[in-house]
Amino acid sequence: MREVRTTELPGPGRLAILREPATAALYAALLLSMGLAIFMAFLFAPAERVQADVYRILFVHVPSAWLAFFAFGVVALGSVMYLIRGRARWDRLALASAEIGVLFTTLCLVTGSIWGRSVWGVWWQWDPRLTTTLIMWFIYVSYLALRSYIDDPDIRQRMASVVGIVGVVSVPIVWFSVEWWRSLHPTPSITNPGGGMPPEMLTALLVSVAAFTVFYVVLVRQRMQLELAVAELGILRERLHERNEESA
Amino acid sequence: MTGDLLYLFIGFSAVWLGIFGYLVYVTGRVRGVRDELHDLKGQLDAPQAGREAPNH
Amino acid sequence: MQTTRPTSPAIVADDLYVRLGQRNVLRGVSLALAPGERMAIVGPNGAGKTTLLRALAGLLRPRRGRIALRGSQSPEDPAARGGLGFLGHRPPLYPHLTARENLAFAARLQGVPEGGERIQSALVTVGLAADANRLVRHFSRGMQQRLGLALALLAEPEVVLLDEPDASLDSAGVDDLPRMLDALAPRAAVLFSTHDERVAHALGARIVRLQAGRLTDDPPNKPDPVPPAARAQTRPRPPGFGRALWAMIAKDARVEWRAREQVPTLLMFTLLAAVVFDMAFIAALGSEVAAVAVGVLWISVLLAATLAGTRLFATEYERGTLDGLLVAPVDPSGIYLAKFALLALETAFVGIAQLVFLSLLLNVSLFQAPTIGAVLLAAAAISAILALQSSLVVSARAREMLMPLLAIPPAVPVLLAGVGITLGALQVTPAGQQGAWFGLLAVIAVVFLALGTVLYPHAARG
């Protein structure tokens, strides 16, 4: 019983979580940065010469893509650390990040598809970056599927960690796909100086990326807390069961 | 032009709905699981007084 | 060769906690056995006897606590398992090998000389000399248990862990147990579980009781000192990595040759795929026949590999032989590499067969050097990926559903490279990029082989 730790449970009440100062600060940062990002996306950044206003979808499309990459990198980190250290906390980080990475990959594919419809006239193109992104999406969906198919927590965590490490191979493939194959996607214009993006646009994009990153942190924290609570629930149930067994 | 703005609107809505929907879903589940935790802790603490002879 | 200090115990468990699922099955178990000592664990069903023995054998990782075998070595260290004999509640036997072949395979993994007397004397001791050349699948449950004992004791282990050794033995067999142990592992520390205390008395074992994951009557933690004469013993040296790998591949090939579980079915699957895909693309068979042939070739290679890959580790897992491999003094990455080799052979075979089928059915000249090369290299690349995935799904529910989902996405680049090379060879697309595609296949094969070799040992132990 010594090994069981439990979280500090906030008291009842709808907004109880906001009483933790770190959480409150995080939510404040989220609101501020999101407000700023929306303002810059619509009012600060100038309209584009060819695409007029529809290009502004870039301000959600690119941050989604960036966060998908980042999240899957965190999955690999959490998985490696879990296999080395064996602490369930690392696995919770990997799981939370994988789920959120899949969410952002989905959003990236959806916004890309909508953008493509308005610019290219089709919902889908067999473009290298689209194709590789779709495969990356499948890989992390299968990571989540594997987790849901294994009942024993320790085995689940170890098997998932292996997939979490192997899966990250897809990230550089998606990233470099535009350089390796001819693509409709532009080559990176942020890392590539003189990439032709007006400075206001670039600033708005960077603010947007920052705001989404704060959102990622909020989501990961919340998802990890959920996983911790679920694990504790299992431990408590087992403890109750053990006690009933012993007293019987 | 209005067609383009429609796509823009759909794109942004999809993203915000997706992210906020997920946040609301997770937060709701955290709350549910924590309520259940409270219940179980109550159960675990309550009958302890009634039982005789702790097993250590 | 093994030199332990005379006072060091053969088995030590110190404050062991093991969790299975959410259940704490072992809750602070400590025990120690001196060399030559015998100890029986008794306890009701679900007390944790099997879990304790599996943890000591290194098949389960404790959450807390320490295990030391033969002095100070952890069972996760392959060298420590060199002196370990383990029999779980299911003997790790290959039903399509004979009793002698099963023992010979174990001997190769343990480094016991194969041609030596040891296998014969083990067979005689357990009373199976007359059945040595019969296939194990014709054995009764009791005969399998006897053979399992012979396997566990084959390398004259210093540490013997037996889970209900008397299970499914007839009364003569139970009466024979002390003689078998005395003959095959006279100096070993033996820890075993049983429901029958008479067996414990017959074996001269100290009895400890396990109840709800705790030992109830605490056994003395300090084993008695051992007479020095008892330690004069030379151990067979575990085989090198290459020899163990080769032994496993040869075993799989022999099992497949006898059982014919995979290859004929895969062959029929391949032919069937050629027929149904060709029918599905019937409208393109006139003008685009080369493109159709290429597509059918690579889809059937990928699907056949997925089909075979699902069974790769699952068969060993279901038979209980995976435990036998994991307990052997072999680096577990060798198990991954052996399974990779088996799958690569099967996949290459399917691919080559499909080249022939499609050339005949569609009158396309697929049978060319670059195409054959692409099939061979792609078989290696796909198998490197799938062998690892196969090891991950063994303990998953509905693994047949999960495997394609897990295996196909990372294999897509292999498919693309294969298609690229073959289209070039058939001059559907201009040749010239083939070098790059071959390079991609080689890179995938190498990267995933490296990942599998490093990661499989983490996935292997429960």
C-alpha cells in the first residue's frame, strides 16, 4: 500500500481546477495568446496578392502541422524515457501527446483539404506531403488502437512505447517530403530566409504557432491528469477488492 | 470571393471546434473520474472503523 | 565455467512486488535457497505461486525488490540464465518435432553438446527412451510433462524452478520425481510449487506457504552454508549469438517443413490474390496491363507478409514455447532476428511466386533481375517492420484485426519503392530512379532491423 500515491483532489465545484495557480496562469496565457493570434491573423496580416483572404487558413493549418510534429516528438521522448526508467508518468506523457498529435494531424489534414478545395479545386491530391501526413496519421491512430487492445497496463505501456519510438521515423519523412519529391507544397519559408513571406504575415504566423503551443501544453496537462486519475481508480478498486478478500 | 470566405470560415470553425471539443471532453471525463475516486475513497475509509483486527 | 563464493545462495528474492494488471499478485516476498536446497511453495489457487516462479525466471519484471540467481546475477542477464532450468505450467514443446529434436534444440540454445550422452541419459531418466523419435504432438499430457522436465534439467542447471512438476503425471511419475531430480540435477537448488505436500516430503523439500501474495511462515533468510564439494561443477558455456540465431532459424524451418502451416497456404493466397485483383482491374488489362501487374504484385506481397507476420510470434506464444526461448541463455534480440529471417524467407518466396504467376496470367515480363532484386530487398524491409509489430500484438485482443492496422502504414514506403522499381523495369515510367528506390529499401531494412534489435528485448518480457 505504501506505493500508492494519490493526486490532490480539488474540492467540488465547476471551476475548481482554476484554483491551482499554475493552471490559472496557463489558462490566462492561453486566452491572451489566442486573442492576439486571432487579431493578428485577421486584422494585422495583410491580404495575399493571389489568394486574397483564404490564405489566412494558413494561420491554423501551419500551427496544427507544427504541433503534430512536436507532439509526436514528445511521444518518442516519453516512450524512450518510459523504457529506460519504467515510470508510468513518462507513458502518460506519451499517450497524452499521441492523442493530441492525432487531433492536430486531423485538423491539419482537414484545413489543408479545405484550403486545397478553394485553391486547387479538389479536396485531395496525391501530393507527397499530403500522402506522408496521412500515413503518419495512420501510424499514430494504430498506436492508440494498440493501447486500447491490450488490457494489462504494464504490457500496454511497453508495447505502446515501442510503437511510439518506431512511429517517429515518419516525422522527418513528412518534413522532408517536399524536398525529396516534387510537391505542390511550398518548401519551408520560415527556416528559409527570403522565402517570400511579408514580415507582418510571418509575425502573425509565429504568434499563432506560439498560441497553439500553449494550447498543446494545456491539453497535455489535462489529458495526463485524466490518465493519472484513471490509473488511481484502478489501484483503489484493486485495494478495495484486496481488503474485502482479506476480511472475508 | 464569398465562396473563399466560406472556406476560411469552415476551416477556422473546424479547428476551434476540434480543439475546444477535445478540451471539454477531457475536462468532463477528469471530473467524472475524480467524482468516482471520491466515492471509492469514501468507501475505503468508512468500513475500516467497523472491522476489528487490522492485518499487520 | 562458473565460480561462486561458497556462501552465496543460489536463489535470492528480496521484498518482491509483482503486479499483473491492476492486481498486486506478490506483495513483499523474500526467500533464499542455498545450492542443493529444495523448497516447496504451497498455497491456494491464485496465491501467486506461478507469478513468483515466473518472476524468478525473469519472465515477469518485478515492480519492486531484487532477484539474484547463482550469487548476484539478475535473471535478465542472459549469462545468469545459463544455469537456470525452468518448467512452467505448460512445457515449452514444439508439437511437430520429436522428443529428441526438442531436446536437441534446447541443447543448442543451452550450449550442451548435441551428440553427447546427455540427451540420451535425460530421455532414459524421464522414461521416454522408447518414444524418443515420436512427434510430441502424439504424446499424452503426462509424457509431455516428463519431456518438459527433461528439457528443464538438460543442462544440469544449478537453479531449478518448477511450476507444479507433479501436474498431469501418473502416480508412478510422481513417485519417480525425486529420482529424476537426483539423476539430472543433483546439486541444484530446486524451488517448486505443488498442491500435494506429499510430493514436497518425497523430495525432501522445506515447505513454505504462499497466501494472497505473501509468504505466511517466514523462512529463514540465511541459507545454510554449503559443503564446498558440492560446487565442483563445470557449466556448459552458452552458445554464441550466431549459433543460437542459426539454431532458432533451423528449428523454425524444420517445424514449417513438418507442419506445413504457412507456405502452402501463402502460396494459394498469392495465386488467389493474382486472380481476384486481375478480375477487379479487368477493364485496365488491355491498355494498362503492366501497371496492373505491378500493383497486384506489391499488394499481394504486403498482404501475404501481414498474414504470415500475424502468426510469427503468436504461434510461439500460444504454445508456450516463447517462454522457453526467453528463459534460454540467449540475448532476446536473437529471437527477433530469427523471426525476421523466417518472415523474410516466406515473403520473398511469395513475391517470387507472384512474379511467376503474374508473368503467366498477364503475359507481362515481370521476371527480370531488377524486379527479383526488388522483391528480395523489399521482403527484408517489410519483414524487419512486421517482425517487430508481430511481437507487440501477441498479448493484444483481436490481434488479427490489429496487425494490419499496425503493420501496413509503416510498410507503405516499401510498397512505393517496390512499385517504383518494377514500373521502371517494365518501362511504364522512365527508368533511372531505380538506384534511389533500392537505396530507400536498404535504408528501411537497416533502420528497422536496428530498431527491432534494440526494442524487442523491451517488448519481450512481461
